[in-house]
Amino acid sequence: MNTIYITGHRHPDSDSIVAAISYAYLKNQNQIPAVACRLGPLNDETAYLLNRFHFDEPPLLEDARVRLYDLPLERPYVVEQDATIFETLEKMRRCHQPFMAVVDSEQKVVGMITTNDLGVIALADTALGIDLLKDVKTKDVAKTLDGNLVFDDEQLHLNGKVSIVTLSRHKADRYQVKDRIVIIGDDTASQKQVLEQGAGMLIIVWSGHVDEEVLELAAQKHCPIIISGHGSMNTSRYLFFAPTIQKLMSGSVHMFHIDEFMEDAAKKMRKDRFRAYPVVNDQHRLVGYLLKDAGIDYENKSMILVDHNEFSQSVPNIEKATILEVVDHHRINDFSTTRPIYFRNEIIGSTTSIIASMFFENSIEPPKALAGLMLGAIISDTMNFQSPTTTAKDIELAERLSQIAAVKTDDLAYDMY
């Protein structure tokens, strides 16, 4: 069940605030999730009562529409922008999430990557593979291939192309290997031959050792050497997962701020086909993901109004909320709903008196501190029972609350005033 927001009117007084707090407590006692809210700053009297009976100030409700922070967002898994494609796929698999935001060193969102983006590696032509591998880092290749980086060189010279030198009586005579990544077997002569021909990187398969002469020649030719942890087939497959995801991620990210209204976000989501959207905070850091389905199924806040029934006195955009109940003691003015609701309106001096009645009708006794707070609200709204709107029921309920709170009514009134 969604949280129910219980609120009094704008420019709240003690009765409005306490009615919301006490009714939220009663709802929660009946296993209905509810939270009390306020629509404006507290006056000194209300602040005194909350402080005296140890209650926190209710949160400020600024709008009846749902903001993104009200929604259950998907968990904020991210991947660093220097992560390899292989690492990104592994994290997606572990997290059971086919999309991830890409973040920089300050954890700010700089891109978005999806399994669809990564799928182009298998489907695209060789031009993409060349573009991916021409800037690949040696350490990333070794890590992706579960290999051993035998020799590295900062003067890397790669054109992004790959050659696989197979066993042949022609050795490497028929291969163009200059500036290429060369996958080669455990044959020293062939290894030296491709080094002489200007290979850009040597990946050796089915070998646990590299001849010293090959290492010396690799140093002269500035050609790193890696011993792969896989055979020829898997080495050639995994090699294309060694580049970082910066090559594949989308840098134009459709994202939302955590404070945005779901109503506005839904309008934007209908214009494109993205499945998920990063939601960020003021620091541009990810706090979760908003799924497109949420833009179809969302509902605005469910609300209960206490101590008022006029939309002009309520929270902005109240007409867009789902109003469940009204508990009030004022005249009924312009109130209307699209469906039947629970409406309780009594001729009585305080809305908190109505809430107190509901406690006793449900055989629930308010805790000592809450009883004291409710007593203070009744005293406030009835002007210590001197107001012409005061009824015998107000006095009777105040006496019951006074006994529970172990507070004398006149003493509390004196302290308040």
C-alpha cells in the first residue's frame, strides 16, 4: 500500500498540526502507512507543544503531485568510465540489470550503457572492431584475457586490426602484421618474424614461456607481449571486450533530477524509447533509475485532509491527488471528489476532538505523550473551552486525555498562554 499523506490547512495552527500527527498515528496502529505533513511554518504555540511532548516537526508538503523521490527507484548501480567492456558485462550480469550509468572519477554521471550498446560488438562490421582496439590499453587486454603481461611498452603502435597467425609451413610469410594485434602460437621463429615485420602487440596462446630472444626483439620494436589464459578461439573473441566502455556508451543521457515531478518526467519519457533513465541529485550523482513503465503506472499522492475541506486552503495541485478522507469541523464549501470518500464533519470545537473520538471508538488509547499533545490542541482551538464553538464533547474528551497524559488541563493552558 502506498503511503498516505495527512495534512491540515495552509498557515497551520496547533489543531491542524496535531490532528494530522494523531490521525497518522491511529492509521499506523491499524497497519495503514501514513505520515503527517504541514503546509507552512509552525507558530510559536505549536512549536512549544511539539517540544514539550517530544514530537518532531512534521515534514513540509509542497505539492500534491508525486516527485521522483517519492517513488521506489531501481538501485543505483554504476560503472566507471575506464571499466572494460568485459567488466561492464560481468557487472550487469551480477546485478541482473541490462543498463548502467557511466560515472567519472567524481561519481558524476557522464554516460549510459545498455546491453543493446554492447551487442553491436557481435553484429557490427570490422570497422567498429578496428576503432575499438586502436586505443586499447595493454593492461586491459591482459586482464580481459586472464593473461600474463610479459612485456609492456609505453610506445604502443596499434592500428586496431587483428591477425591470427596459424600453424603453417609458410610461418608468418603471408600475413600483414604491421601495427596489428597478432595472436600467435608457441613458435619462437614465427614470433620473431612478426616482430621484425612491425607487429603492434603480440598475444601468445598455448604457451607458458617466452624465449629471451623474443623479449629482446620486442623491446627493440616497442611491442608488448601477453600470454593469454585462453586458446586461440576465445582469445580472439574476448579481445574485443578489452576496450573501455567510453567507446560504446551514449554520452547524450536523458536523465531526471530527484526533485522533478513524475507528471513532467512521464511527458518527456513518452517522446523516446529508452527503457530506463538515471535520476541524479544536485551534485549530478546517481541516486537510482526510473523505469519507463513507471511513467505509465504512476499515481499522484493519496491524501487525507484534516481541519479543512476547501481546496483553496490545501496543498497546491490537491485536485490531482487521490483524496481518501476528510475529517473536519468547519463549514463545507467547494469540496468535491470524483469518487466516494470517507467524510467526517462534526459540530465540535476542535478537529483533534474528532480524532480523539476515533481513537476511543476503535478501542485504542493514545500514548501518554500523544494524549498530552492532543489535549494541548483542543485547549488551543477552543480557547481553553471559552470559545462559543466549544461543546460538551470537547470537554469530556479533554478530561479523558488529561487523565491519560497525567497533565492538568488548567496547568497546560496556563503554560501555553
